[in-house]
Amino acid sequence: MIATLDTTTTIVAPATAPGGAVMVIRLSGNRAIAIADSLFRGRRPLSDAEGYTLHYGHIVDDKGQTIDDVVVALFRAPHSYTGDDIVEITAHGSEYITQEIVRMAIERGAMMATAGEFTRRAFLAGKMDLSRAEAVADIIASDSRWSHMVASTQMRGDYSAKLGALRGELLRLCSLLELELDFSEEDVEFADRRMLRSLLVEVDNQINRLCSSFAIGNVLKNGVTVAIIGRPNVGKSTLLNALVEDDRAMVSDIAGTTRDTIEATTIIDGIRYRFIDTAGIHATTDRLEQMGIERTHRTMSNASIILHLTTADEPTFEDVELGPEQHYVRVVNKIDRYAKDNRYDSDVIPISAQQGTGMTMLRERLRSIVDTRGLDSGSVIVTNMRHYAALKSAHEALGDALQAVDNDLSGDLISEDIRRILHHLGEITGEITSDDILHTIFSHFCIGK
Ligand code: GDP
């Protein structure tokens, strides 16, 4: 942990996951080039080479034996990801080779990097602000078109630019208000209170817009949870399998087979959906089943969409209590077997999970619940709980500032509230951070990033 604070040490770690054809081992720090030179034999030493160059050669062990043929990429401070000298060694994808290179680098004075340490150093060196550093982790984790889109917008810095503009406005106001203090004898107002008020309202509107984007941002980043509910044997497991086109759930004829919740995920038009097949809700004395049913209730309350399944021979839907933000989709299954000419309410989707009938309509309905119209690659959307909490606190401080203006309080009191807003906005971009926050953020990164 101490190593993460000390940016003078040189760190080393594999930057790629095992199993690929090649592996990249990364060194960063003021001894990176010297350490790499002690392992690398090329046409000339890396210490003589310029930054942004590639070098072919081989890595030798302590006895001068060749371990592997490699290509080395050299980046010189400050023009690198971390701002320090960086050497990236691309070797063949053998775990043994990787381990040997890392071991030898450590023997020659490097330290094993902790999770996220390269990106943390980039942040501390001012290469990127905190929200952009966090987006690096999001982009690596992104697994759908939309989760990638929001992460890459954040990584490119559109979000930081928006927050930066808000902070700039507020800082300007603060300086005007604080200037009044220097002239307090003369009773002057450098910051016109009417303008000040309308500016605060405008900033609050923008903060509120960002806060309300969190609902969609969270869905785009983490996916939509759909709880599939219904009586035993209506075909919940079969439907889950059909939705994810895979045999994840166990299907059987005995009512109550799905004792526990089973999940599977799939992507529908760029959005990840997480389907949870719940145990049927019905009276039972079986302890295991009862536990499954309790879990069903918990799953249901956390889901964004409740998909209620019934069958064509008994197309009734028991009453379901929905949360304020929950969407409800009613589906009738087994239309291949029973009463094909049944008439249903217009919102009910008839399907045969077994034969795949009606599945396109069902997928379209699920997708239409996530409204991505009007969003594009430049949309600034909050996807991060930490940012959302900071924006909410900024909004509260804004309320206080507005009240101070309305009550005609003195400039120094108003500026104190504005400083609080600045503080909370600064938490997002990292102008204001504690070591604990940094640790929490970067410890979720992988090693080598
Ligand atoms: P669950 O208890 O709600 O999870 O129900 P299952 O998915 O285990 O299905 C119960 C039975 O219904 C199994 O025998 C399935 O093969 C059958 N089943 C599921 N979907 C359909 C369907 O669309 N048509 C027909 N004919 N049978 C189905």
C-alpha cells in the first residue's frame, strides 16, 4: 500500500491477461529504462534511444541465457501514460516468460505494481483527472455498445469539461464576493445579486440534469435487471434460456424445480439485460423452496423490470405490487399448445418460449423500456454512484447559497456556501480527494492498469 503513495519507485506488472498469444509487461518510473536495459539485448541500449520508439531484441536471464524474443516500446517522461519513463515489453504469451521477466525486474529494484497503480500515478502526475481515470476502469469493463459509449465519453473528458465550466463560473463568483470583503467599509457589491441568483439557478439546473441522468447512466453501465416471475411450470426457465439462447436454467416438468434464483445475461441492441429466473411464488412447506421464494421477493424488489409469465391455458395474472420506478411486462406462454385464438389485452405479449414464437416482440418491448433516443456519443451522463452522491451534495449546498442570496446575507456567507459547492464538484474530478477515496477507487482496477 505504501508503494502506491511513493511515485519515485519503479513499478512493474503484466498489463495483459494470461492466455493470449503475446503478453505485455509494463515498467514505469525513473529506473524503468535502466532496469529494462539490464534484461534486454537489442541493437543498442534503450538508454540511448528516444521516446516513442520500438526495439526488437531478446531478454536474457542472470546467466545470459535467452528467455524470449521481444519487442520493447519506449516512452520517455513526461510524454507517457503515467508521466514517468515507461517501458513496455511485448513477449510471447507464456506465463513462465512473464513471471521470469517480472521476477528479474523486481530483483533489479522494481516493485510489483498494486491494482490501478499506473492509472493512479497518471492521475497524481496530472495526466488525467479523477473522473477520467475512473472511466479507464469502466472502459475495460464495458461489454455493450452503450456501456462503452458512456465510458469513452467520460474518458475523453467531455464530462470533466462540463464540470470544469461549472466550477469556473462559481470560482469567478466567489472571487467577486470575496473582493467585497476587502472593501467592506464602503458597502459595495461587486457581484450583482440578481445576476448571482440567476447564475446559481442555472448551475443548479445543470447539476439537476446531471443527477437525473444517473438513472439511465446506471442502466447503460450496469445493465437492466429483469425478474421473471410466475406460477411454477409456466415456462420461466425455458423463457430464460430462450432469451439468452443458452441452456443456463434447468428445465423440468416437476413444479417447483427452480428452487433458487438463476441468472443469465444477454445484450439487446447495445444494452445488457440481466434476467433472473425466480422460484415460483406458491404455498410450500419445503424449507429449501421457502428460502427460494423469500429470495424471489428480494430479487423482485431490486429489479427494474418485472416480467410476469403465465400460460395460454390459464392466462390470468395474479396481482403484483410494483415499486415506483418498476416497469411491468405481461407475457402469455405456450401459445403453441393452447388456445391459439385467445384474445389478450393489447399490452400482453403472446409467446412460445419453446418454439421461439413472439420472442422478437418481447425483446423489442424490453428494449423500448430503456429510452436512448436523444442520447449520442457526446451525451454527458452520470454513471458513477460516487459522482451522483457528490452532485447531490453540491445541489444541497446550492440550495443554501440561494437561500443566503434571498435572505440578503453578506458576501462572505454566500461565498462560503459557494465554496462548499466547489468542494463537492471538485470531489468528482479529484481536485479535492483524500487518500482513502483514491485507494477505494484504484483498488478496483486490475493490476497492470
Ligand atoms: P418454470 O417452472 O416456470 O421454470 O417452467 P419450466 O421452464 O421448467 O417449464 C415447465 C414445462 O413447460 C417444461 O416441460 C417445458 O418444456 C414446458 N414449456 C415451457 N415453455 C413451453 C412452450 O412455449 N410450449 C410448450 N408446449 N411447453 C413449454
